Amino acid sequence: MNFPADVKYTKDHEWIKLTEGNIALIGITDFAQHELGDIVYVDIASVGKTLNKDEVFGTVEAVKTVSDLFLPVDGKVLEINPLLEKQPELVNTDPYGDGWMIKLEVSNIDDMDSLMDTAAYQNVVA
């Protein structure tokens, strides 16, 4: 199982990584993709919307289930990963890289402090 140290984690198994200023990438964790199984579709229709922490920003569909995706912090959805439309399996093969889901403009950087670091998240999934 992969647990990068340069991201923050949620109890709902999303990760968030600041990339530039208050811009962040968000996806699901390696643990989450492993639990879901083969991802066949990612449905995100929240581009341009400002959402609050814990609001659903989309869904991910695996062979046997559909799971909601929850926003880790307040912010505005700027972009959906265009690769996922034709290659949703990237969520399985590279969840912290090419399998990212959305780019978010974070409303308040300090909200990142309320999220889990690697050690805390590893304790949750242990």
C-alpha cells in the first residue's frame, strides 16, 4: 500500500496535495482504490462550483459499486482530470499521480491543518 508523505488525507479516503499557492489536486487513496476494485467510470460534474468541506463533488464507479467523492476542504472546483474520461483505470494504477481527479482552489489554506498526515491515515486503515 502506498502512503505518500506529501499529501493530506481524509477519513473518507480522499487525498489532497497543494501544488501551487492555494491550488490543490484531489483524488482517492491507494487504500480506497484497492477496496473499490477496478474503476470503470469517474463522474464529476462540479467544475466551476464552490463547495464546502465534506460535500460530494462526484462519484467513482467500480465493477461492483458506486462511491461518492467528498471534498476535503472548502473550495472552487477548477478542473477535472481530462485523462480519466478515457482512462478511468488510472485511479487504480496511479492514484497519486495521473489518477488525480480534480484541481481545487482552496478557500482557506489553514483548513489543511485539520486533515490527517500519513501516520494518522495509516492508523485509520490498519
